[in-house]
Amino acid sequence: MKTKYRHAALFFLLMLLALFGTATIVSAQETGMFVLYKYQKSMGTETYAITKKDGVVNLSTEFQLKFIGSGFSLDTTLKLNEKDLTPLYFETKGMTSTRTRVDAKVEVSEKGTATITNFGEVSTHTPRGRFFTVFQPAPVSPQMMLFRYWKRNKIKNAIPLLPGGSAKIEYLGSDEIGVSGTKWKLKRYAIDGVMWGREIAWFDKDDRLIALVSADAEMDRFEAVREGFGDSLEYFVKTAAGDAVNQLKNISRKIKPIYQDKFALVGGTLVGGTDFATVSDSIILVKNGKILSVGKRSETKVPDDFPVFDATGKTILPGFFDMHAHATQAEWFPASLAAGITTMRDAANELEFIVPIRDAEKSGEITVSPRLILAGYIDSGPSSVGKMKAETPAEARAIVRKYKRAGFEQIKIYHSLKKELIKVVTEEAHKLDMTVTGHIPRGVSIWDAVEDGYDQVNHLGFVFPIMTSRTPGAERNFDPASKAALAGFRFLKENRIVVEPTLARGENSSKVFGDSFSSTEPGVKKAPFEFQALIKSMGVPAESAARRQRGRAFGLQVLKALHEAGIPLVVGTDLVVPGHTEFREIELFVAAGLSPIDAIKAATIVPARAMKVDSKLGTIEEGKLADLAVVDGNPLESISEIRNVRYVIKGGKMFNTGPLWRSVGFQP
């Protein structure tokens, strides 16, 4: 018997013994296994068994996943009334990702009162009408039962969920796939409200879940495919990507620009003109997607046929860049645009997902997305991220060429790429007029990586070793005037290295488990329940958090020193809270000691130069593309007013940001 089957059989036997004791063993009515993928690389399995006894349907699952060398598991039990599949009991406990955990229980009494326990906090709720119990995207088999509940009870509206939120299921169409010479007809559905963002699921004629394309608790691309259907993985991914494009097209049809073609912004304070100058009481004329002219109100005439937007009391900035996006769900695009992000570098995604969205945005079919600059990832070995792995020079060159053919501008090197392949990748990329960014792989110094051809570095932590010394067991020692620091600054500057710190991601990663995150990121409070629950599940033990927080304080010192040394710094989010983390990153640049104007430059003109698009983006100048953010208040006086983006203009189309936020479940 193969090992995985032996493991599954043993698991089911032990589970049944635990559930019913040795005296009464009930045969499983249904069993199954899903292979779990991140970025289409197999990372684990989920096994499940469904039994029936005394009018109760019992679902038990075992979810195990390993990512970047860290393994974790999650056990879940769901009991349902056999008649209509109404939940009676639900419990899920364990890790849902390398940095998230759950411990939730819902017990429904005979009178219909639900007692909800979430990490020891107890509350009660009496559902009115239909409801279901499911919490976060893992494991996936409870979503199969949610679907069966929805179908059996012929539910047309959203289904209230416990511990919270609601789910909506929508039929999208039918698909036919071939498995070992047999044709399978599957029905495809969208599931909204379990995970933030739309999940795409396929079911067979017996209502068995065959595949789910989603994001996981770390917000990475995630797929679960029933054992035996793995050869169709790419088909599922491509089909889900097509649904994401259609979803964004639908949002684009519903949310119309308040101005386009031609209009004038009158009376606002312009920040980011020629040489990044500030112009008070300004006029900006926009026509055919570009900036027609810029000037003071007293010196600039508004043509009679131009509609006028009164920008008095507002600050007008160049549209922001997010230099470290992982837009793993369609919802990231409207949320980013709502935050004033008009250009987004996607720093590693599934090629099959991001390319069709990029193409539809370029063609104008999708208007509710930033412009997209794509960085394709490459890695090596068993600890690699995703399927784009190279073990030989020939494989490395082939991957770089594949990205180039798909229109990517950049290559991102991940943490496990073989040392000897770094120069192969950078030389091939540069030959194809692509730049290279990324992590510094294990066992490689930043000195060697830069000398081997890096153009940019993601994450401030990879820069620390170049200018600091550390005695084992002691705190880091950093003196910006030391020989080590000066040599590091000189080395980075001579090699024209651009550094993207991702401070806000580090702040999120140093959160003590159970602590509120809203004190530093108030945008969390505007998120829907399922997203807030996800953020709440993140955290590390207090000792680890304290160590990381000391590292963050150290990082702020390094960031300021890098800026003062003339090293280009750019704003990037690396997930966390859609849109809002852009604001937090800018705030942290100011907390490090940069002026508000320099922090804003790091989100506008500096990344435009780094990505070689400064001839058309990054400042508010005549002839450039009309990509602008209109902010209530003055972020030069209080940087947190950068959060008050009320209007965003991309390519001459001006949107009220409220409808964009609401289209993805956030409050404006």
C-alpha cells in the first residue's frame, strides 16, 4: 500500500475510534483527500471523512501544510443535522498558516442558541433562519458542506456564518475536464465571504468538491485539488483567472468615473510638480488621459468647455506606486486604486492569473485597477516558493525568457535560488532589458548578490548585514559613521541599488498574538468580518514579538541613514491590509526621520525612476499621464492625512474612492 494511502487509512481508523469508541465503529460514508498548493507547488494535504449516526452527519478533517521549511496542522470537526445539514457543532483548532492560528468552537443547543468560543472569549447568538458554521479558508472540506447546505435548502440570499460574517454562492458555469481518459463534467461556483475575496470552486454531480482556487491565510495564491485531479491544476488556475477578469470587468461597468476626457482641478495645493515643487491654489487641466497644463490659478485659464472640480482645501499628489504587491485575489486591484495607488509592481504571482488581468487593464476593459508592472519570481530546491524553479543554468534562462515573452519587466529572486544561478539569472534578464530585484538567498551575502547583478533589494532586513556588526547573543550595533556603515552606503550607492524596506509588513509580523493591530493600522476596522478575523489570527509569542520589535526600531535607524546617504528608497506593502498598508508604510518612513515630502517621493517619483517610467509618471507635469491622488487635508503638515484619499485619477479617469472600497467589502 502506498504511504499516503496507508497514512489516510490509519488516520480514518484512529479518528473513528476517537469519535465512537472501540465498541461502536461507524463506517465512513465518504472519504477524500485534497492536495494543497501554493503558487501551484504541492505543499501538503487535507484528508476528510464523513460519517452518519443517529441523524447526525459528522465531518472530520486533518489539514497539514509545509511552507519554507515550516510545517503546521489544523484539525476540524463539523456536526450537522442529517435532515437539512443545519450545523450542530463546529470546532477548528491549530495553525492555518506559518503565522496564523485559530481556536474556535460553535455549539448549537436544542433551543437554537449558539455558544461561540473564540480563543477563550465566549459569546452567544440566536440565529434567525438559516445559518452555517465555517471559519477562515482552511480546511476546505467544510466549504464543501457549506455548498451542500446551500443547495439542499435552495438558499437564494447570503448565508449568515458563525462565528461571523456571511457567505454568498453563485453559479458561474460548467466545465469538462479529462482525467485518465475519462471525461468529468463539473459545475463551477463562486464563494464569497469565507475568505476575503472570491473563491472559485468546482463540484461534481455528487456535490463533491473537486477543486478550490483561492488565497490562504497568508494571502498567498492557494489551490486545493482532489486527489486524482492534479493534472487539471493549470486548467483550474486559468479558468479562475478568467473569472477574476470578468469580476473586475463587472466592477468597472458598475463604477463610472465622475470625470473623464477633459476636466479641471481648481484650487487645490499641488505637491509633486516639476522638480517636485509645491503649487498652492493650483489649476490642473486634464485631457485625453494626460495632464494638459499645470499652474497657479492666477496664471492659468480654464477653457469654457472643461468641467471644473473644486479642489479647495485638498492636496493633489502624483498617483502612488506600491512596489511590493502580491495581488492574489481580484479584490486587491480596486482596493489598491481606492488608496490612490495608480501603479503597482506585482512582486511574484501566478503567471496564469496576473497576465490576463494586466492585459485587460492595458486594453481599458478593466478601469478599476492600477497600472501593473510585473516581477516574475524564480527559486530553487525543495524549499522553493511556487513552481517556477530552476536547478540548472538552462532552466534558469528558460524561466527568465518565459517571463519576458509574457511581458514582465523584472525578475524577482527568492530565498532558495542556488548561488551559482544568481549571475545566470541577472545576465539573462539584463540581456533582455529586464531588471532584477529580490531576497538575498540563503548562504549568499548581499555583497555577492549585488556584484552578481542585483538592481534592487526587497526587505530592509537583507540590507542590515552590509553595514552593521553583531556579536552572537548581543544586540545589533549600528553606527552610521562607522567604517562598516560608510563602506556599505558607498557600495550600495556605487551600484545604484534601490532598497524597498516593507516596514509595515515587519510591523505586522511583530504583532503579539491576540493583541489588536488597529492601533497602528486603523484601516483594519474598515475591513469586513472575514478579513478582520484573519488579521486577528496573526501573531507571534511575546518573546519573539519583543525581539522583532527591537529589530524594527533598529530598522528605522538604518532607513534614515540609508536615505541620508542617498540610497533610493521606495514604498512597498507586501500584503497586510489592502490599500491601507500603503498609508502605513509612508507613515513609517516619516517615523524613521524622513520628511513628509521625502516619504511621498518614495511612493511616487523615486519608484517611477527605479522602474524607468519617470518620463510619464511620478510627478504632476504637462504631458505626463494624469495619475493623481486627491487628499482631504495636508499630509505635509500631518503625514497621517495621507489616508484621506477621497478621489483617485488614473489615465484621466477620476473616481470617488468610496464606491471602489465598497465594491470589495471595505468601508470608505
